[in-house]
Amino acid sequence: MLFLYDLGIRAYYFLVLLASLKNKKARAWIEGRRNIIHRIDNEISTENERAWFHFASLGEFEQGRPVLEDFKSQYPGIAIVITFFSPSGYEIRKDYQLADHVFYLPLDTPRNAREFVRLVNPSIAVFTKYEYWYHYFKELHDQDIPLFIVSGIFRQDQPFFKWYGGLHRKMLIMVSYFFVQNDHSKNLLKKLGITNVGVTGDTRFDRVAKNISHVTEIPAVKDFCGGSRVFIAGSSWPQDEVLIAGLAERFSDWKFIIAPHEIDAGHIKAIEKLFPNSVKLSEIKPVTSDKQVLIIDNIGMLSSLYQYGDIAYIGGGFGAGIHNTQEASAFGLPVIFGPNYDKFQEAIDLIEKGASFTIKDAEELQQRMSYLEDPAVRNELGTLAKEYVMSKAGATKIILDYIKEQGFFKP
């Protein structure tokens, strides 16, 4: 089974290498890992004790960020090493101020894992939500370096719980402690005999709770919105944007803000074609716009945009899965998203509370929009959404208290 795993890792690298000939993101993935072990060797200082935080991408970074920031606050003398698997995380956060070093994670091979762990020599490793890499986990385990999974979530359909998942189950055994989001995840692990698990919830709630108390105003967006009602589409994909285009045409007295997940030139042009009466944020003038649609053509602003909204639509639900619903909910916005949300506990909870809606087509989207036009309904559901988010905060403190109790570091 390990042979097939290693073969799959190398096949994945080859496919990304081929894609890099035409795809900018794939090219960044390849270039970022060129001579990566040598660069780590040159950059890592041996003076400080270190903690390693790994994130798959930008979303996982924001999810685990409260743990990282509180850790740094409690242990300012510990150097922070961050790794990312995806360019969308690395390129945005490579200059993150609280990190001493930020790298791409080298490909998961025995040699890379051995050299990386030797060079970084972390006192602890913290992985957020998912990303299970056999050779890295084994190397940490062999070196007796504690490994923690925070905001973990497990489902029955994952390889860990399948007949062919022996290698994946070995990875679980190498984890020192799991901080999971719900009881279902804990019970699934328990069936495998894994009991080093605590149900702490999702650290992303701590992040969004903090965000609404330190929100950054965006004057150009505020001017664009004026006194209009505002529909915000966050992390949208093409399928989402086609649906929203029909919505904008029908609800012409609303303003729409589209913050796409990908902001390459081709995608932005496609959005402009869908919304003829639109303006890009990079081109908006510092006065109230007469355009109906504002296209956000940068990254990193979305969490602050929701302060100007009345209704939020979260993208990704017609693809692999929805993006962050907590950010919009924390600002008291009812949230709408596509049908692929079952991997996200917060989305399930929000639907059960009546604070969010899932839709499968343009007709359902327009029906939900019509229902939410009533300000009394919006306020009621928005309050439910915000109360839910605030009630779920607190996971970070539990995690840091546990780490403190283990005595790995002196505050």
C-alpha cells in the first residue's frame, strides 16, 4: 500500500508539472518547491526553539490562525515556521508578520520528510483540519515530536474508514492528539480504537468573532453601496456567477458585490460579461457608483466586505464544496449556498437553525431572495446566524490550555 501511495505522490507531481506549462497556479506550485530543501537549510536559524504550523491553503490558514496567534502571544520566544501546500495560501501569506519562516511544504517523500524535520527540528507540529502526509507524520512520530490536528472533522466516506484505508489508519495512530469539530468525528475515531480525541469545535469561529470586533472599513465599497440593499457573493465560482447574474437582472433595485474565488484576468472578464452594469474595485472612483455590480478583483478583503451586506451567497456549492459561511454569519447575514455542503458542520447547523438556505438552481435562488427581501425576515435570520457563530467561539483557548498542560514550552 505504501508503494501505491508513493507512486501516487510522484504521479501527482508529474501531472502538476504538465499543467504548469499552461496554468499559472500549477507553475507557482512547481516553482515554489524548486530547491526547497536547500532554501530551508539556508534560511532556518538554529538559535530558537521552533513550532511548525502547516496549512493546506488560505482557508485553512484563516481557520488555524487563532491558534497560531494565541500561541505566539503566549510563547513569544518560540520561532514559528509555516508551510503551505497550495499557492493560494503561500502567495497571500508568505510575508505574514508573526511567522519567522514561511515555505511551501516539500513533496511528501521519505527523503524530503527526513530532511525537512531535521532542518526545522520543531518542538511541536500543528496541522489544521486535514492534510495527512504519511512520511511527514512518520518522521515526526519517529522523532517523538508531538503532532496535533486542530479543527479536525471526519466522515464515514473517508479512506480512514474503508477496507483499503490501512495506510491512512496508520497516519491517524501517529497523531498525538485530535481536536475535532463534533461528536460524530470523535465517535468515528473511537471505532478505530483512537481515543486521544477532544471535541473542541472549529477554531474558525474564534477568527470570525475577533474579525467583527476589529473590522476594517473600505471607503470605496461603502460609497458604492450608498443606501442600497446589498447582496454579496463570496468566493464565487462560474456556476455561482451565472445564477447570480439572473438574480441581479430580476432584482435591479439591489446592489451586488461579487468576490470571486479566482481573480485571474480571464475569470474577471467572464464576470464582466455576465454583469454588463458592473465596475471592478480597482477601477472604481471614490464616489458613489451608478453601477449595480461591484467586482472585487483582489484577494484578502472578503471578511471585511460582509459588513456592507444584507444577504450573502457563499460559492463552491456546485463544485467540491462551499467556502467559509461563518464570516458572513458573524455579521448577521442570512446565507445562501449550493447543494454540496454536507462536509461542513457549520453549514448543516445553520440550515437546521433556519439561518441559511441551500439551493439547487436559479429558480430556488430567486425564491430565497424574494423571501429575504422582507427586512423583518432578514433581521430575524441574521440574528440567529450571528448568535450561532458567537456561541461556537472558544476552541482556541481549549487547545492552547491543553498544549500548556503538556509542558512543552515555558510561557
